[in-house]
Amino acid sequence: MSSDDHLNSNRIQQMAALRRSAIRARSYCVIAIGGCVVGAAEFIFDAVRQLRTEPKLHQILIAGLYFLAASALLGLGWHFVRVAVRLHGEVKKSSLPEPTAAPDFSPLQDGSQFGKNLEEM
């Protein structure tokens, strides 16, 4: 990667598109986390409702399946949390590499040449 690659117009557009897609994917993960939590809460509520009265064997089995589905949704939600955290770090990361050397200010002037240029006019 040459030193002028970070100034290339196509590269800038590509990096902007990648950043937008990471932001979009992070938003989808947050929505999926919410859906998993709400779904797990619904399954737990339904399982408790099955067991609230004198439960029969089939009600206990159904409640167990509800608890199993709730735990699966919570596990899936945890997966989406990890993905969202990774994408958040990717979005916050700067796309420019850190400079390897100190900046060279030797070719810069102090501005006195502008006064001389005005006197010459």
C-alpha cells in the first residue's frame, strides 16, 4: 500500500461504504438482541403460565420446551451482543494508519515571504 493510497478517491468511497455497512450491521444486531430478549421473556412467561396450575405431564414437558427455547434465544442474543461489540470497535477504529515517523516541518516557512512579495508588487 503506497503512501498515496489513503488519498485515492475510489479507496475513500470504498472505506465509506464499508463503514456504513458496519454501522448498518451493528444496528441490525441491536434489533436482533431486542427480539431475542423479548422472545425469551415471552417463552418464560408462557412456561410459567403452563406451570401455574396443577401441572400435568404434558404441561411440564411443554414448559420445559419453552424454557429450552428461551435459553436458545438468550444464547443467540449473546452471540448478537458479541457481534455488535466487534462491529462497534470496527466503526470507531480510524481508517488512517498511525504515522511511523515524526512530521518534517523543515520545508515550511515562517510567513515573512508574503511581506516581501507584497513589497515587490
